[in-house]
Amino acid sequence: MSFVNQSRMAFWVSVALTVCALPCFSADVAVLKNGFSIKHERRQVVGDVTRLYVTADGTSFVDVPTAEIEHFETASEETVSASPLPISAPSTKVPSVSPRPQVDLNQVVNEASGHYRLDPDLVNSVIKAESDFKVHAISRKGAQGLMQLMPGTASQLGVPNAFDPEANVDGGAKYLRELLEKYNFDLVKALAAYNAGPQRVEQFAGVPPYYETRAYVARVVRDFNKKKVAQEKAATAKNSSQKNPAHRSKHTDSGKNQELATKAPLSGTSD
């Protein structure tokens, strides 16, 4: 075996040992499979997640599914001197990592929407724009889970584990409801605040002039409206079929198939 191959093998063995270390107290960088990297002072494995402490005193951390971590690297001097991720101090409560049964996301959204008197279609559209329904999604800024809650926001909303679908959607729906009430149910402003923060909406007296925020608001509104238009068309077609029994009986099979196809599993009425 060549010296180069030996060196490579030694490197990967050291990486494997580093991953298994609990905890690690060096300034390292966690390289995720999605291409993002997170500089941290130390880390600790908690069940199926790895807790990355981004401040030396341990008050700020990010929980990342261990399976999403590609490898760890030693931080360069430039990386070490850089400021840590802007993450507020979350709850120090260790998230539950016991095995959970498969979650019915439709039911989760419906329950949270009913609790906070939101249209499930709206919550569904926000989830699609935020994470595309990926339970373990992590943004480059550290937002986590289905509705992309920052650790500090999650802590304030009482969400100990942002990767728990039920807790995440409940917290996100609660936050969305608070924003809607704050802006007199102006959906555009509420969505802008959800993306960029209420302080930015207040600073610019409306949607901030950020491409990301404006594209986000347009994406959610477009998806939400698309659902409503589809529901209206389905209701119109159903009413027409009921008013014309002869037509309905002539196309019984196709009518049933159309009805099943157009029934939205997350239908509901807005506030």
C-alpha cells in the first residue's frame, strides 16, 4: 500500500473516531450532505442527532441528524476567527429520541391548523416553501424541520425538538397565527415576517426589498391560491353533476374518479 493510500486510510479512520467521540472539544466544521457546513466549538451525540455547540459556553447549539453529516473537518484559522452562526440560545432540554411511529402529516397539519384557527392549505403551502416536506431539513442559517424554525424561535414557542414533525408544525402554526394577528390578518406581511423577521417588516413598513423574501411570499401565495382554485373547480363540477342526474349516471365511473382525485386531503376554511 502506497504512502498516499495509507495516509488517506488513516485520515478516514480518524474521521470515524472523531464522529464517535462524545463529546468533542475542538473547533471543527461539520460538513453536511446538502453542502452546508457548520463551525462549532464542540459536539455531542444525543440519540440519532448530533448537537453542535456553536459558542464556547454551550448556550447556543444546533441539533443535526447524524445521518445528514458527511464528515467533520478541523477548522482553518480563517474559519476559527470567523463569527459563529447567529443563533439565539435554545432550550437546554434534551429532545426525545425514542423511536416514533410513522407520522401522518395530513393529520398533523389538520390538528395544528384547527388549534390555531388556520386554513390547513395555508400551513401546507408554508411547509412546501420552507422545507418541501423534509422533516430533517436544515437551512444554511440553522433553521430546522418542516416549518424551518430557528433554535431561538423554537425555544420561545416551546418546541424542544424541531425535528419532531408534530412539535415543529404546532410551533410554526402558532407563530404564523401570531404574525397574522400582529398584522391585522394581512397575509403578505405575515408571510414576509415569517421569512425575514417582524423587525424587517416594521423597518420597511411592509415586505422588505429582499429578493429571497419577495420570492418566498409569492411562492406561498401562488401555491395557496392554486389549491383554492382547484377546490372551486371541483366544487363547481360536483354541483353541475348533481343538477344533471342523466349526465351523472352516463359517466358514473369517470365522475367518481374525478371526485376522488380532486378531494383535497387538507381542505379547510380560513379564519
